[in-house]
Amino acid sequence: MNIIKNLENEILTVALEGRLDTLTAPLLDAELQNSLQGVKSLVFDFAKLEYISSAGLRVLLTSQKTMNKQGSMVIKNAGPEIKEVFNITGFCDILTIE
């Protein structure tokens, strides 16, 4: 998985490419822990994300809890497969998905 970050005016955009699974979720988690200080808005761009597992969902949930305290979080450009996972798991009710 590739993680592409862009920080601009307290808005952190994180574009993910590939698979967010058991092997890659800890990488994203560590990257976010080092990047969220001072961030008011976290934007995930899932245009090139092919797959998300429960480990990936856990990272999103942790990120949402952090951002609830300091700003907002949104997920953009999720494909049909990713949206289906969000619907089945109920994450569509927890996360802001555009």
C-alpha cells in the first residue's frame, strides 16, 4: 500500500493506494499517529484503495475518535467495494463518507 500525505492549512489529506489490510494497517496507524498533531481536518482519499479489512476499519475508527476531539474527518472517493464494506459493518453510520 502507498500512503500519500499532503498537509495544507491544518488540513491533512491522506490518499491510499492498494490494500488496507492486516499487513498495512499498522503502517497507516503509525503514520497517522505522527501526523495528526495540530490537524483540524483529516481527509482520506480512497480513489485508489482496492480493499479494506477489519484491521483497516480499526485504524479508521481510531482516527475518527482522535479527530472528534480536534476537528473533523471525511472519507472521499470510496469505490463500490469499499462502500459495501462500510454498509455491511455499519461504519457508514459512524464515518462521514462523501
